[in-house]
Amino acid sequence: MKNFLLNTIEGRILVTGFLLTALFLVFVVIGIIQGTSGAKIAFLVFITHCVGSRAGGIGLCILNDLGPVTTIALNFYFECLIVCYTYASFVLSTSGIFKAAWIKTSMRTLKEKAEEKKNKIKRWGWIGIFAFVMAPLPVTGPVVGTIIGYMIRMRLFSNFSAAGLGTLTAIVAWYYGFDFLEDRFAMLQYVFVAICVVIILPYLKTLKKFINSLCQESNE
């Protein structure tokens, strides 16, 4: 197992995800022990990113006055962490190395989303991935973006650089957009809640299907 993880690109990406997660957990545990509020905020931001809302994570940071550098760095860190897991899991499940039912079900859903956008992005290559990841629209972002890059056989460096730069650009744009609103409107918290609701609602049906499929497979 050790040789497999270290001798394949996807394995090394997965190990990178483990390392990023370990560093984050150490930070959270130390922060909780010391009683710092930053650790709790960071954990909430991470959960927000896990449900697909980078705008929600950025909004949380702004509402808690984390500042531009911390907000941008923290949200970019989480996006990179999540991509390490999803990209590696997608490639390894597609190649038949990962055979767990729940992984295959999750990756099948991502593949369906990527298939819908693949042909539109393929003709534009690097620019297409960059614009797709940067766009503040549903079902965009680095998770689906990097999978599309893999499906159109883009080189790993080109794929990750386009997705990374697109993600960073989007985070900076979201931050200063929210900061602009906060300076002029007292209702930013309601905007943030609305964004979270809009992001989460489309996933309820998918989550229900995922749970039902796991139950069926366990019964069989």
C-alpha cells in the first residue's frame, strides 16, 4: 500500500490530502485547547466548503473579521485539500483500484456533472478550466473542474494550475465583493444565509439517493 501511494501520481495527491488534513486537525485541536475562536471558525468554514459553498466559507470569515490574507489563504487551503481527495478518488475509482461502493457512488455523481460541461470546456483547454472554476455558478469549482481536465486528458500541471488560479481568483473576487457589501449594507448576514440555503438545497435530493443506494447495497 505504501509503495502504491508513493509511486503513482494519484497516490501522491491523496497523501498530500492526508497531510493537509492532518495539519488542519492539529491546528483545530491546539486552538480548541487554547480556547481560541479562530479554530472553531476555521472548522465551520471547512464544513461549509465540504457542502460546496466557497462563497459561504468566505462570508463566514468576513463576518468574523478574519481579514483578507487569512480569509483568502484559509479558503484556498480548504479548496486544495478537498480537490486532493476528490481528484485522486475519481481517478483511482475509474481505474478500478478503489472499489468501495460509497466511493463509486460519489464519483459517479461527479462524473455526471463533469460530463454535462466537458464538451463546452474542451475546445478552450486551459482557459476553459480556469473560467469554469472561477465562475460563481452552481456546479462549478475546482472539484468538477479538475475532473473535467482529467476527462479531456489535460496534463496534470496544466489542469491543476488552471483550477488553482481560477479558485484563487474566485476567492479574491468573492472576498472583496462581500467586503464591499458589508461596508454599505447591514444585511450581509442575510445574504450569507441565503447563499448557504441555495447551495445546500440542490444537494438534498442527491444526498437522499446516495443514502438509499448504500442501504440497498447493504441489504443485498
